[in-house]
Amino acid sequence: MDIGMFMPTHGLLTRDGADMFLSVVPGPEIRPVEVAQVAERVGFHSLWFGDHVTIALETTSGHVANPESRKRAYPPRPHMMDGAVVMGAIATATSRIRLGPCVLIAPYRGPLNDARQFATVDVLSNGRLIMGVGAGWMKEEFDALDLPYEERGPMTDECIQIYKRSWSDDVVSFHGKFYDFDNLSMDPKPVQKPHPPIIFGSIAMVGARRAARLCDGFFPMFGDTYPDPYRFGYLQDEIRREAETIGRDLSNFSMTAIASARITDADDPLAKKEPRPICTGAKEQILDDLARFADAGYGSVVLNIACPSARVDELIEQMEWIGRDVIPAARDITATGEWKPEI
């Protein structure tokens, strides 16, 4: 199993019982390049970057990270660094670790702009981009960007098709409902051929079908404190049904999960808690949870590491501990099912 990490570019994870929240980390204190270099040194497979353009001070949109309460995970004024820009900086300061948006909200900026930016990331990193894509959930952000929230699904379909053409075709053309253009250049192409892997982030049936039709993997969020790793088996079944309908072979289709985590000593109260929050506690407890994710079909798990202090120094301490005690053992965990075992 590959272990990735959610980056602190939108804040650090804290918890309130069943729900997750992002605390404010002032911009100069985020130190993303330093964090990325530590992550590469201690063995993380990949780094993942949240995506928002702006956030309203107050929202009523239910946050997908807290599926039961639907409470907003972001503070009123979070400090958010742009993912593509930070990925470019990290690409030149690392050599192995992979990079991906988690997930890029496809309609926000226009598909040609995103295709150019992320092709650049793949070139700068010498082929380390994983393209996480989603359709979005925050209506207030779509309103601020003057975009039709109700059309976000079909817009995302067209965006993904345009990414692929931009990254693969010598001359790029597209004729759709939302985007229409002819005879464009888009160079340089990404290093990865025919294009970087595209994985779709969703917890909805329509998202599962979109992943099967257009993408190379599926990326659901297990944001709550006590999720069942088998929770989205019905979405995997929907992917199978859609693949059968369109005649797609799923042997090159990957499953990735994102969940919160925190490592402790065995005698820490968190390790003794019943029920115990997912991927928390001592090394053996976290590995048991990762094995359950693997049994549910996930070949990669991205950890959003909880840091109650909201300090990046605490995040780095957790990363080094996980890198020493969890990541080497996790490499021996193998996902079940017909899915590709890695991204």
C-alpha cells in the first residue's frame, strides 16, 4: 500500500468529536517546501493539495468531509495557498514524491488554463503529477465565480475530456455545450504518456459513473472520525456496472482513500479510546486500519494528519513518526479486488 499525505496549504486538521475542521495556519508558517522535503525523506508516496479559489465568510453548503452533521470544515477566513503554484515550487525541490490536487474543482478556472498549469507541474516534476479532479460542492463559491452550480457535473465531464486532449493531441479542438474551440496548441505536453493519471474524487453515484467513464481511478473521502472503510462498496459496484456497460477493463483502474490520522504511543488515551478514531493510536492500530482499507480495495491511502496545536512543527513530528513506524510496514499490505494496486 502507498501512503500519501494531505498538505497543510489550507490549514491543519483538528477534531471536534465526530467532525473535522481546518485550523488557520498563517501563510508564512505553512512552509510547504520544507514539509514536502521531509515527506519525501521519510517515505511518503505522494502529497495532496486542497483546492478553493475563495470561500464566503458564511456558508450553508454541507461539507462533504462531515457527512452526518454537514458542518463546515473551514474557518471564516482560512489562509489558503494555491495548489498549482505550490506544487511547482515543490516539484523543483524534490525528486521522487508524487504530487496531486485533492481535488481540483474542474469548472472553477477553465479547462485550458488547468491543462496548461498541470502539464507544467508534470514537466517540472519529471512526470510525478497525479491529477485529482472533482465537480465541487460549495454553491457559494460557484456563485462568487459566476458559474452555474447546477451544471457542475456536465461541465466537469467536458473539462476532463479537454485535459486529455490538451495533454495528448498535437492540435487541440473541442466542441461541447460549455467549451468550444478549434486548432489550438498546448505545449509542452506532460512527461507521462498518454497523460498523467486522472482520479475522480466523489462520494456520489454520479461521481462513480464519471470515474468509470472518464478517469483512471476513484478517490472518495472518509472525513469523519469513525468511518467504515467498506462504506463505499456500493460506489465500487456502480463503477463495475458502468464499466461493464461501456466495455471497460478495470485492471488499470485504481482505488485511493483519504482519511484522518494521528500516531501515538500505545498508552496514550487516544489509543485506548473506544471506539477509536480511524488510523489513530499506536503503530499496530494504524496498520490494522490500513489493512481494512486494503481489504475494501484501496491500494493507496492519503492521511490527513491531525495536529491539535495547529503548528507545522507538530505535523513534521507526526510525519517522521509515521515514516519510521508505519510506512515501511504498510508496503507489505496489498489491496484486494480487481483494481490496480497503485496509482
